Amino acid sequence: MNNIQTEHLSPDASGLSRAAELLSAGGLVAFPTETVYGLGADARNDLAVARIFEAKGRPRFNPLIVHVASASAAQRYVTWSDTAEKLARAFWPGPLTLVLPLKPGTGLSPLVTAELPTLAIRVPAHPLAHQLLSTFDGPVAAPSANPSGKISPTTAAHVTEGLSGRIEAILDGGPCPVGVESTILGLSGTPTLLRPGGIPAEAIEQILGAPLAHHTTADPLTAPGQMLSHYAPGARVRLNATSTTADELLLGFGPVDCALNLSPTGSLTEAAANLFHHLHALDAKQPKGIAVSPIPDTGLGRAINDRLRRAAAPRD
């Protein structure tokens, strides 16, 4: 389905109204969150959710995150807990996804959960995302708005490049401020970090007063963003590089001579915000390879390194 006239919607009342109208009609609408642009569909509409997988070329066994406007709205779909309440009070709205037991009879499409007994859900902090969810007044399933496995989109132009002609509309809210996807935390048992992201694990552990368990690559897929090869540019990616070969461009960090720098001052927050944008920009130059400077593996650096390892992983 590549013959759709993709509408570009402005971030105003008219654009929001049109976006909500398209979602209600089973359309796909890309919209900004504080992390990356999401590809939204009505999470209750089987055909609309199936079209997300079709537009992205996404494996059907890979579950989706549902976005809602508030914690009270989230509780319609999942079995809430004291731990969930504590984390929601600390980090919602914001880049934290909670994976909780799915309530029966929610009306959500089983494609959203990939038939798992749990649901990944979050309340985004981006004002335009919140306005869209409030206007639509329903749950929106939304993975990143890019072809599956490719670099995540942090601007409307990135979405256009990857999905124009496959989706109904793009709601343009400018660049995304966080720049890496949400942290995903499993709460079906012991709190488990399923995917590092925009909220550092240390901040979550401080709220919980206990260390998190960690998902490993040997564990089954239980949340989005756990594919071994993901977030990949066309060029090969080489990590922890202190020099480059003749056919590589260097994505730097800190005071290094490079093609583009994630953060010349060594700020992990700035690096996270720039990560996908800079990968897009370097890949557009069509190098054979992209070499990446070492990134400290602490705080937001864990999320950055997680995305880079998946970008550098062998591809099918």
C-alpha cells in the first residue's frame, strides 16, 4: 500500500483535529513524542494495527507500545500495582514505558501485544502528542515511524523519507528533544529493565529503592526494541573507534576530529538528542562505514550504546 497521498499537518488545532479524524477512520498518523516520532493507529482497530506492521515491514511477533493521555487512562487496559503507581508519579508524562498484565476485555487488538499476556504502555510528555491523545480520546499504538530496523526518526523529514506514500499523515511538531526511545520496564514480576532509554536505570532504582533485574539477549522478546539488529543505517557501523579507515565517516563524542559530533563537550543528554539525527545525516552521505567514538556506558550512555550495538549488529 504505497500509493497513499500522505498529508503534512501543522501543529495547530486544525492539524490535531485532522489527525484525530484520520486515526478514528483507521488511518496511520505519525506524530512527535519527546523521544522519537511514533507511527500511530487506533489500538482497538485490528486492520489499522495490521497496517502499522505492513507500513514498517515490522515482524508480527514484535509487540507495540500503546500511548495514552494519563495514568488513569492506562489503568483501563492493565492491572495496576503500587510499583506502577510510584513510577508513574515519578516519571509520567515522560519517556518511561511500563509493561504490565493486560486486563481482559479491553478491546485492544491482539496484534498490539503479539498475543502476550502483557501490555507495554506509556504517557508521552510531548505537548503535541498529549493534545493528539486527548483529542482522539483513545489508546494509540505507536512504534517508531520508520521502516523496521532502520534509524529512528527524530524529525518530520525523517518520517517523510521513510514512510511517505505508506501512511495517511505526518503531524509536524519539530525535532524530538530526548532523541532515544523510552525506557521499557517490565512489572509482571521483579522490576526488570527490558530496554534502556530516555530515563536512566539509576533514576528508576532510586525511586524503587532496589536494583533492577536486566533482560538478556537469551530471553524471549517481551517488549519492543529488543531485536538484535535494529536502528540500522545503510552503512555498516563500527563501535568504540579511535580512528577511521578511508571509507568511513566518524561519529564523534567529546573533543575529537570527526564528520559529526554527538556532543563536543561530552554531554550524554546532548548525545542522546543528536544520535538518530546524526546517523541519518551521515548515512545520507552514503559512506561504506560509520565509525563511532567510545560512549561512556553510564546513565543515558547505556541507552545510546544499546541503540549503537543494535545498529552495528549483523543483519539478516
